[in-house]
Amino acid sequence: MRFLHVVNVRWYNATAWYAVNLSKILKDYGHDVIVLGLPGTPPMDKAGQYHLETAEFDLNTNNPVKVFLNILKVNKLLKRFNPEVVNCHRGEFFWYFAFKKVLNKKSFKLIRTRGDIREPKKGFFNYFIHSVCDRIITSAEIIKNKYVENLGVSPSKISVVYGGVDDKKFIYSEKGRAKVREEMGFGEKDYVVGIVGRFDYVKGHENLIKAVGKLYYAKGMENIRLVLIGYETNLSN
């Protein structure tokens, strides 16, 4: 089959990770895949490292001229590749694929994948474009429920796919626990809390740091320790 994955994400976040790795898996199984995303962004770099075919358009722009040019480019891509499935992992430009499907219902199957915890916006336009798509995939039941409540989407049209974990690699062991604590200089009685995620304001590092500080200074919890693991994006210190 021919899959077009629309991954117009600026960062290599969980959404991009899922989309790019899904594209790689589909290609490994013998399917034809193109990853469409924003020019010069980490998701496109990662797709290139996986030897996936990519197309780079500025899909998130609000400039009317650029939007028109993007439509021309996307039309050319659709004509050349003729995808059987289009999977939009972001909301920007999803609307156009919905309208393309309205014009030709047999053109492709349209999927909207959403891992963002923010609620889908209410309103006729959003209701319409989601009524056109063939399937909605969410990463949690709470997101699925919001589609049902806010847009009246039938639950049977929504699939919940949870984030995967390699349980052969990420598995608890006392030996591993002791090794990490020793490497980081933590004692057996230290109470360790932490956060794993890119250094960005939306991840809540500031709130966690303040909470740990309050426990340490105001509550006298002197054995609490804080670990931040990630990579720099919008925060550097």
C-alpha cells in the first residue's frame, strides 16, 4: 500500500517519534511511504536517517500566498504518489486533505492521529472535517472522549493506540536501580523524583522544580533529590 504521513511538527517530540517510526515500520514491511513535513526540522532529519522518502513544505504558515503555493505542491505530490492512506499527525493542513476527500471520496482513506492532550475545538468547521475522515486515532481514552463530547464523533470511529514501550530494554531491576543511584551519587534512603522529556516550557520543569524546592526548604524533606533528563529545545538552563 501507499502511505502518506503528514508530520508537520517542529520538534522531534512524541508525535513525531510515533509518526516517523510508524513510517519506518511500514516501509520495512514493504509498503511505499512518504513523510511530509516542515523544511529543515528534526522529524525530517530522522526520516532521512531511516532512508524514508520525504517532502518538505511549510504547511503551518498562515500567509495566504504560501498557503496557496502549498496547495499546489500538495496537489502535485498527491497526483504523483496517489496515496491509498493519508495520516495527518497534526491539525494544520488536515483541513485541506479533508476537502480533497470530499471532492473525491474514492481518492484515499483519511486518518487523523492525535496525541495532544488539549481538547479538539468545537465548531462546525472542525466537526465537518472530522466527519469526513475515515478514522481517528488517539493516544488515550480521555482524548477519545473529548472527540465524542465536543464534536459528536461516534466512538466506533475512534481507535485508542497507547504509546509503546520496549519492555525488553526498559524493565525494573534492583541491580539497575543500584547502578543508577551509584552513578548519580544518590544514597539508598534518598527519595528521587524526576522528569524525562525535552527541555521545553510545556513540559512543566519549572513547576516540578518549585514543588521539590518547597518540599526541601518548607517541609524539611532533606533527602529528596531531583533528576531532569532530556535535551535542549526552548529551555537551556
